[in-house]
Amino acid sequence: MQGGAWLIPLRDLDDDARAIQLGAVAALRLSPGQERFVGDPLRMALAGLAEEERLPYVIESDGRAVGVLTLQAGAASLAGWPADRTAWLLRGFLIDSRYQGRGHGTAAAAAAAVVAAHKLTLRLQGPETGVVLSVNEENPAGLTAYRAAGFEDRGQYAGGSAGPQRIMFSGFASAA
């Protein structure tokens, strides 16, 4: 399916299934220069499993891992958002270089991550009203994908380690 994406929550898997998914994450490839904007996929997934506030996911399409992302509670200010608990932070989001340009990132951000965060908020009865992220201003592909996924530009954030970022937000009303 072109552009289809499903999120596999690593925390919900048994040890064997998690090991298989982590093996697939370890095989993900970054495009040249992409390491400037994202970290090592396996390291990000393992960090997500090590911290209770982080919820790491494998992005799957047609039965294969095509990327990873993490939703984090209480950390929205890391993306320049004014109040930590009002939005989930989407971080460590990447699509394998072999699968980029096929709509997987847009589908994962819009149809999967925002919907998953909304369900988590409802289940946990949390205060979050949407999902926030920051994307480097020198990453036009990322900016385009997030806009296509329904994220709105909410201004500049100068706190990124790789240069100025754009704060992007998608409210749960757009996910309903």
C-alpha cells in the first residue's frame, strides 16, 4: 500500500516480538546528511524503552519496518512549546531512506502518531490537546511532510542543536 503506515508500540510486545522489531529498527538506513537532523534509530528506540514517559513505535508498512518514532509525555517544551503537559512531543521520527518519498512519513505523522496520541490522552485522561514537534528549517522534506500531515507552523524555536527549528503542532480535532 503506497503511503500506508501502522504503528507498532514496542512497549506492548513480548520479549521475542520486541527483539524482532528492534532487529528491524537496527537495519533502518538514514539518507546522507540526515544524521544531522535525527539520531541513530536503534539508540532512539532503546532510549524510548528506558524512560517511562517515552513511548517508542516502529512504523510498519506492508509487513516491514520503514521507520521509528517516539511519543513523549510532559516534554513539549523540548520542541519550543510553551507548556509541557499540553501536547505530546513527537521525537526521533525517521523513515528509512529506502522508503522515503512514498507517503509513509505523512501517514505515520497524521493518521498514526496524532491518532495514537489522542487515544493515549483519552485512556490516561491527560491534559494534552495535540502533538508538537520541531523540525530543522534546513530540512525542507521534513517541513513539507509535516505540513501535508496537517501540522501547522507555530513559529521558530532557536533551541535546536542543529540550528533553528520550526515548531509544528497538530491538534486532536484534526485527528478526529
